[in-house]
Amino acid sequence: MQKELKMKEIFDMIDSLYEEYKQFWIDICNIESFTTDICGVNDVAQHIELFSTEKGFNVRERCFKKAGKCLSIFTVEKSNLPGIAFLAHMDTVHEKGKFGYPPVKKDSEYLYGPGVCDCKGGIAAALLVMQVLKDIGYSKRQLKLILTGDEESSNALSGGSIDFIYDEVQGYAAALNCETGDEGKVTVGRKGIIKLKVTVEGKAAHAGSQYSQGISAIKEAAHKILEIEKASNEERITYNCGVIQGGEVANTVPPHCFFILDIRYINQDDLEEAMRHIETIAAHSYIPGTSATITELGRRLPMEVRDGNIKLFEHIRNASIKYNLEPMEKQFKGGGSDSAYTVLAGVPSVCSLGTIGDGVHTIDERSSLASLTSRAKLLAASVLELPDDFGSDQ
């Protein structure tokens, strides 16, 4: 009964800090941080760093030439038991200005704007939990929030954010990724991602008097795209052509075209199958005289489903039931996240514990205001209920 009383006090503290952290949430979302906008990402990082140091947290940063910085925000330097890491990212998917000014809008139920749930709502929820637990004197485990600045590029810009995650999470008991939340669900595994650019070459010619002498790179690209996407299977491998660009002017047969593929896969065998599929189609000319080359733009490894992830989910579900929070079920998702790397570091990991929302990666992105505190309570209960020996058998 004593623990239940203590948890009620913690939940009340979380509620009392709602307005302050809602404003923090709005503030960091109003600082737009498209993943290639190094200054924008670093401005968000600076705001978070200042806010965190004022709350008494320790902050470590790592800077990069071609990407925004990473941050590690943590409590006590040493603890009796292995620590618990929260994860999130500071970059977003839309260029500055897409959401108008100010970028963030709200009504009585939702916050709207860039990154409100992917993934700045998760940053606010994690820091809210860390403040409350620090204020009550929790010191059994070090709590740490690991923030990356190029997650939306599959960590391809920095050349070092994946290493940063590995370094910061080594030896930890659990990793709770505060990515976009789905009500009543916790993610235990995710697909991997590989992004490829296929460049097609043809031959230019006048679209009228010399039409038959031209070789259309766009027409060839269209054949390839249709054939590539025909093989999509949502349960295993999906192929999406998200960008296509070609031609010079409307009255010239287009000599050049490229398209960018986003391929999602579950494991290494699937990746090898996908690459064979792409390479076969790239090598085949549907329009005689065309050629094609493939360039890899970036990749993210899968978040593998491991026993430790399932045990961590079961622990979170039990804590949620005990304190009458969300009924929880586990899920597997097609979207990638930094949880792939905490799993590879040998740390039991789950994902999708951030604020609950929808419209992710669109200009309709929104997040439930109430989920800031509901998810903070779920995170707090998960931390305090974690058994001392959790992760010792990993």
C-alpha cells in the first residue's frame, strides 16, 4: 500500500507540472528543425540544454559538421543499479515554413505542428518524468535522455549519432524510446530501412521532328518503378518510390531521370532479397538504349524482436494495469527508430512511448495534449516498478 500512496504523490506532481511542460513542448516545436537544417536542430538542442541545466540535470553533447548535435541529459553520475535510458530525437521532416507562423497551433484537445508527436512530445514527457523522480530523491538507477539530431535521415548525416547512442546506453537495464505514441500500444520491433537512388539515362531529342530518335529516361523509370513496387508485401518487404525527377523541358525527349526508393524489411534475408530485386530491374532495359545505376543514400537496421524487449513490454503492461493506466498490447511497426541501436547494444528496448498523435510526416501532424501527463505517468510507473534484477539475464 505504501508504494501505491507514493505513486499517487508522483502522479499528482506530474499533473502539477503540466502547464510548464506543455509550454516547453510548444516552445521546442516552434523552433523548426528540419533534419538537414543544422542551425535549426542546434537551436532546439540549445533550448533543451538550457531548460535541463536549470532543472539540475547534467548535460553532455556531441557536435557534427553535417548534422545537428546529439545530447545526453542525465541525473546522478553513479547509481546502485544499471540505468534506464529514454530516447527521442530533435529533428523533424518538413522544411521551415511549411506550417505557417507560428508553426504550432492548439485547441482544447490537440497540439498541431512540426514534431508535436514525432518526436518533441516525447522529449517533454521524458524530461517531465526525470524532473519528478529527481525531485522525490530517486537515485536507485541513473536516468538518461538520449537525443539525436538526424534520426529522420536514418542517422546518415552525422556519421556519429549511432555511435553516440551505443556509448551512452552501454550497460543499461532498459531503453524506453519516446517516439510517437499509439494509444494502448507499445512497439517491441520495427522494420529496417534502406534508401536508394536509381538514376536512369536515355537520349535527348526534339519531341516533334526527332521523336523517334530520342530514348525517354522518364518512360524507362516509370516501367522500373511499377515493376519494383509490384513486389511489395506489407508483412515482409515494401518498396515505395517517394521522389521522382527527370527531364529538362516539355518539348524534349528526357535524357535523364532519377527516383528515390524507401525499402522496409524485417531481417537480413529480406534485405538481400530486396537488393536482388532492385538490381535485376535496374539491369534490365524496358526501353532499349537506356541504362541505370543504383546509389545507396542511407539505411537503418531493424529493431529486432528479442526476449528482453518482450519482457520489458510485459513489465510496462503490468505496471499500467497496477496503476489503472492505459491497457497495453505489443505491436510491430514498419517505421524505423533509434531503438534498433539500443537493441544491438544488448539493452532490452521498447518504442512508441511518447505522446499520442497522428498525421506523422504530414502537415496535419497533431498530438493529444492530455497524453503529455498520461504517458509521463506510464513512464514513471515503469521506472519505479522495474525489478532490481531486470536485465541481469540478458
